[in-house]
Amino acid sequence: MIVKVKLFAVLKEALGESVEIDLPQPATVSNLLEQFAEQYPQFRSALPSLNVAVDYTYSRGDHVIDPGQEVAIFPPVSGG
């Protein structure tokens, strides 16, 4: 399945507003991050600190991504 992933901050500056990632079904957040690193190896070292949201909810490794869900990747966010 093709997942459109919205990007924010430095990711958006480098790659644009979104990218498409081809994932097997069922797909998890871990699968997404692995494939993201394959497609964009310049961000591999940042993987441990990247956040993923699925349908506006922070999601971790084993969270399943269903077709049509909104997915976003972004670096840590701090307030202030």
C-alpha cells in the first residue's frame, strides 16, 4: 500500500510537504520508519528521535497503519 506521509520542520525543508512510502500490509510504524530510512538515508541517524502520528495520535513501533489513515513524521517538539 502507498502511504502519503506529511513532513514537518527540517524534514519538510529537505523533502517537501509530503512523501509517498510503499509499505506491505499489514504495516506498522516500525515498517514505515525502516522504509523511510531506506528511501532517505540522510535521515537514518535521526530515526530514534523522530515522532510518528497516525490520525493525529502519537504512535509507536507496533502500531498498525491501515489504508487511508493520515500519517505524519516530525522531529521532537518543544514548547516555550
